[in-house]
Amino acid sequence: MVRRIFSSPLTLIGFILVFILLFLAAFAPLIATYNPLEVNFSNKLQPPSSAHIFGTDEVGRDIFSRIVYGSRISLKVGLLVVVISFPVGTMLGAIAGYFGGLVDQIIMRLTDIFLSFPGIILAMSIAAALGPSIENVLLALAVVWWPWYTRIVRSSVLSIKNAEFIESSRALGAHPFRILFKDILPNSIAPASIQASLDLGFVILAAAGLSFIGLGAQPPSPEWGAMLSSSREILREAWWAATFPGLAILFTVLGFNLLGDGLRDVLDPKQR
Amino acid sequence: MTLLEVKDLKQHFTINKGFLGKKTTVKAVDGVSFSVNEGETLGIVGESGCGKSSLGRSILRLIEPTSGEIKYKGKNITDLKGKDLKDLRKEMQIVFQDPFASLNPRNTVRDILEAPLIIHGVGNRKQRLEMIENLIGKIGLRKEQLSNFPHEFSGGQRQRIGIARALTLNPKLIIADEPVSALDVSVQSQVLNLMSSLQEEFGLSYVFISHDLSVVQHISDRVAVMYLGKIVELAEVDELYSNPQHPYTKALLSAVPVPDPKQKRDRIILQGDLPSPVNQPTGCTFHTRCPMATAECKTIVPELREKSFGHWTACIHV
């Protein structure tokens, strides 16, 4: 299994990128060379050098250290959004698919309503209504994200719910919820969990986007999207202030995508 | 003693054709009556699509019968609900056709066999394990294989696991829905012999559904022949195979291969295909393909009548 995952060089690159992100987040205080919030006006807008490898921003903060600490925020948002929306979406999808009828209609029409808005717009309005903070972005994204899992799980439940081993559990007198948790979910959750691993990257991107337009993390928080936003005005004098947070977002999203694609190839032989 | 009694059972399915399409009714089982005695095996044969499997599932209440009556030990079970229905599950069980689809691929054999005991709250962990270990010996597997997953077994072994699962709750009646159709011939006899010996040991009754006439002949005490949701002939196994009355049964039996190239055979070749159960022919549903059909057959619906002792036929010309 492990060997098959890494037989593809792209998957290996994805894994390395994700590993670097996890490493940075875990050991941020040891890796960062400066305090990410420390302001030093005499040292502002320094280009990359041996003292500040990614340069300094408009108030003299070390950009490398800010990116390292920012990985903690991005990872937290990505993981929590998926951890909240995945179980909710999965359960609703399984219930809709297995019980069918009116329950199915209600749940699926609800997901249709959520999916008919562009996710980022809906998240924007929720985050704006709740007030700008990274916690509210997290909540807004979780509210927007679950319908995807509902859709995926429902369709895989539909494909197995008439299998003979399910019928056998019914013939044995198993409670519908036992059948749902013991027979149906374990056999229909794989596609949704692959989607979840791909989504980590997209959630981080969406959170950075919301912070960029000022609805998420507030200055002086070293969130990557917020860093991009504040470096916008000084782009002509200091290219490094926008470039490095941007690259951090790029490689993070790329890493999760490559890893998720690799997982899909391994877990679903039909896609090959 | 009569264990199971089915009276005029009907299982109709309604299909919606498209968004504005008409509703049509498929009469999968259309007025079937029979009984099964204790310790007996009733074979049910028929072509694909004649309603054999629907009949089995309907008896088990896996699908709700449209009308009719099912009696188990003299008690009407057609409308049982909740706990009563759950208790009934202990009494009758099912063995499925496809040994690859009938076991949850993510569970070990131990999980699969323990599930029925957990569902019905039988014993504690240790007692349950003992029961399972005892059972797995009876189907010819070793204790160490309990921690294996279904994909690690052959088709025959899987089918035996399926049989063991059906037996965990000590049922009296097993509906076997084409239990050997998916297996190699050599493995078929193994599974059939296992079923026979388990029948003796536990005093089981079987309703054995199959399209394979020789398999049914081998295992059954009595045999019912189904055509388009109806029983057309029902008799003791030897009587039915040696003295078939209904033209459909005769045609079926003449199609059984005989391993003797010299024997002269008069094969009755049926014309046409099995009519769609949506648009059933009028009168006797078999008249479109029957070599003996007359004008009357198009109008008169033949009743299942007892022609000689225990030999029932539904044909106006017999």
C-alpha cells in the first residue's frame, strides 16, 4: 500500500510538501528566527538577505518567521473545517441514501440550496454577518463545505444499499442504524475521504481568500491571506512581501491536491 | 407437522415510467399457495424472472407482500412488526446466491458470525465466541480462520460461511435462494451435502429455490414448478420427475441433459420467450408457448388442482 502510494513521483512530491507544512507548524518556535509579531521600524522593507531570508515587511517584521507561524493558522483552519463538515455531510448523505423517500428529498434539496450559491460568496456573507475573525471564517467554511460530502456519500450508499450482505443484515433483524454504521458507512466512505484530503488544500485557499478581503484573520496575525493583503500596497517597492506568502499558499494547496490524487489512484482501481 | 403455510401470496411491484409516464404493475408473485412441513425440503424451480426470489424474500418479509397470508407454526406472520418481527428473524433465515456479495467485505468471519448473536443479545463475549467456534467446525473451517476476511476464502468456503451465519440463531426454516448456482459443480455437491447433513443435525426445513433441475431433484422432498409468478405443478420429487403432468414441467424436464449419448430423447422445444410479467397473457399465462394450448386456454385461468394424491397441477387439459 505505502509503496503503491509513492510509486507515483507526483504523489511523493505532494507528500513531501504536506510533510514540510506539518513540520513547520509543529516546530514553529524552533524554526522561526524572529518573533512574528515583533515590529522594528528601523528595519522595515529589507530585501531578502542572510539575516532575513524572505526580507521584512512594512513594519520590519521578519516574513519567514511570519510564514512559519502562519502555517499553524492555515493548517488549523483546513483541518477543523474538514473535521466538522466531513462527519456532518457523511451522516446526512448516508441517511438520505439509505432511507430514501421524504428524508432523502429534504436533505438533498437542502444541499441543492447550499450548492446553488458559489461557496465563497456564501462564506463571505456568513463571515461578514458574524464579524471578521479567523474563527468565524472557520465556521462559515464548515457551513458551506458539508453538502459536497453529502452528495458523494449518498451516491455511493445508493450503489451498495441493495447488496446481499445488507439484505442479510435485515433478515437477521438488525436495527437500521446498525446497518447504517456497520455495513453501509464502512463500505461507502472511501470516495468522500479522498475528497476530504483534496479539500484540505481548497479550504486553506478559501480561508486565505477571505482573510485577503479582510473578513478573516485580522492584522497583526501572520495569516498568509492577510499578509498578502497588507503587502498589496507596497508591491512595487517590496516584491518579497507578497511573493513568499503567495508561494506558501501555492505549495500548500498543491501538496494536498497531489496527495489526494495519489490516494484516489490507490484506493480506487477503476480510475486508473 | 406443517411449519410454514403460504396462502394466495401476491407480490406486485409498481414501476413509474419516467416523469409523466404511466404506473405499471409487475406481478412477480401472483397468488401462490403451498406449505412446508417440519424437516422437509421444498424445491422451487422456474426460469429466471418467474418470481422465485421475490417469493423467498416475501416469505421472510424482506419485502412487504401485496396480499395473501403467511403462517408460521400456525401463526399469521404477514403483519408482524417491531419486536415480534425481530423474534421471527430467529426462526427463519436466508442463504443468498452470490457468495461474493453476501458477506460484508470489511468484516472478519468472526464479526460476520457474531453479528446475529449481538443483534439478538445472545450470551456474553466469551459464550458467543464459543458458539461461533463450535459452528465454524461444523462447516469445515478452522478456528484460526475466524480472523480472516471474506476475500481470503474461495467461493465454496464463503457460501459455507453464509450458511453458518444463517444457522447462528438456530432457525427452523432456511430459505435458500439459488445457494449453489454461483459455484463450480464440484463445489456444488460439497455445499449440498453440507446442507443435507445440517438439516439432519438441526432438524431444519428448507425452501430451496433454484433453476437447476438436477440440483433440486437431489435435495428436495417435494418440488414446486413456477411460471410467471404462479405455481403450475407441485408434487413429491420422484413423482414429479417420473410423471410430470403440466406441459411446462414436461418441457423443462426434457431439457435436462442426460449423460448418455445413445439414449433417444424427445425434446420439447418451447417456442418464443418468457412473456413480460408486466403484460401477462390472459387466461393460462403459459398458453402463448404451450404445445397443447387450445382456444379455451386464452380465457380460462386454470386452478391448481390435486390430480392424484399430493400431485397438484394447474392445467385444464390434464
